[in-house]
Amino acid sequence: LPEESPDSAYHSHGSSLEEEAAERMDDEEQERLLSYWQSVGRGHQVDVPRDMAEPIQQLTRNNNPQERQSIPFTLIQRKEKLGDLLYEKRQYGKAKWACIKMKEKQYEQSICLGFMKLMRYICEQNSSGLYLGITVPIVTIVHTNEAQSAMTQAVTVAYYLPEVLQEQPPHPFDSDIIIEEWPATIVYSRSFRGITNEDSIMREINLLAAILESPELCLRDTFIIAGYTNPAAANRHNEIWFLQRP
């Protein structure tokens, strides 16, 4: 057998050293991202488990704004006052969503834990074994009493399945995640920034109710919070959606 040339020996060892270094950097990045999420989670009284390291890293790497798919809608009307946008009236089509019901003590805990479960589904823990891709917004269905003065604890966190997966959504490994088909809906949407908690949501509900000409056309006890930035971010871009009665 011919002897291995020093050149080829360098290349074979060199490439394995490079691979080791890349793996080490990969591990360090995973640890850094996980510890960041864990520290943010503690602020919301949420424990971020170690098995979230890989989904967090995958989502971070794939989270370029260009690669996010926006949920399609038809704009029906824009209501403005003195150049400021008050709200938009939109039509969303019939579509399939991956949904998870949560009932933690605080709204923040419910959305963080629900989002983490959906992240695992998006990041390969599904019957296709593939990364499914991020769609925005991630939405949360919230309920209030009839007087719109207080929120109930139970919420549903939902992820819109990308267009290519609408026909045959991959099956979630997590039995808590249910694939639901939502009917076409008209929504009244108003933008707001910052954290989302019981107080800020009730404030936004009351604000939009006061602005709408005919709030009685909408459901009185069911609303949607649409989140365009991940729940860990401080200055989030959100929307409150009122749903027109069917």
C-alpha cells in the first residue's frame, strides 16, 4: 500500500480539526443562546429546559426577516385620523394552524411555554423531520368576560402553517399540539408595542372598542394578540385583533 503523503495527512487531520472547532463553536453558540433565553424566561417566571437549546439555535439561525412568511390577508379598509393609522379592516382566508391550549397563572407564562412547544414542532419534532419555517405573526387567542373588564386564564397559542404545508400539515410529535382549520375571518387590527400581559391587553381591547364605529359587529369575549417578534423581546411589535361575528 502506498504511504500517506505528509500533504494528504495534513489535509485529513486539518479537516477533522476544523470540524472539531466548528462543533465546539456550535456548542458554545447553543449554550450562549440557551442561557440568554433562560435568563429572559426567569423574568417571566418560566423555566427554559436544556432540550430547548437546539430548537432555539435553529430558530435563531433561520430567523432572517427575508425568510419569514407573512400570513396572507386582503386589506379591506384603513381608518386614519390626522395621518395616524387607527386600525385596519382585513380579511384572512380559511387556513390550517398548529394550536396549543395553555392555562398558566400568568399570560406571559402561557405564551412563553406555548411558544416553546410550537418551536419544537417547527424545528423537526414533526412527522416530516424537517424545519418547517417561521410564519408571522404567531397569534394568541384570549378570552374576556362579557363586560370586557377581565381576561380568563385559558389561552390558545397558534402557528400558521406555511403555504406549502397547508394541504398536508406534518403531524406534531407533541400530543398537546392540535392542527385546526380556521374559517375565513374579517378582523379589525390595531398595532401596539411593548410587553403583552393582562393589563396591556385589556388596555388595548378597551382602546380599540372605543375607536370602532360598530364594535357590536365583533365578538365581545374573544380576541387575538398577534406577535411579530418573539415573546422574549422587550419592545415587541404586536397587534390586537377584533373578530367580526360570522
